[in-house]
Amino acid sequence: MHKASLCERNVFLFVFFLNYKIYVSMCLNKYLDITHNERRNFEVPYKTLPFDADST
């Protein structure tokens, strides 16, 4: 009985830790995506400038 409850608690902690890791990684990915998009939007004008200069 005691061993079963201990096992249940371990399973609960394992599932909780798994969900926590997934949640944190999702939040990190969302944050990294936002910063990546901002950085790309910031870099786009500087990347297109030389091409515009070459075309003219």
C-alpha cells in the first residue's frame, strides 16, 4: 500500500516535471521566435539596401 502510493507520487512528479519542461520550452520558443522576428525585421532594411544600390 505504502509502496503503491510512493509510486503514484513519483508518477505525478514525473508527469508534472514533463509538463513543466514542455511549458517552459514552449515559452522559450515563443520568446525566441518573437526576438528572432524583431531582429529579422530590424535587419531587413540593411540587407535590402545593397541590392537596391546594385539595381540602380
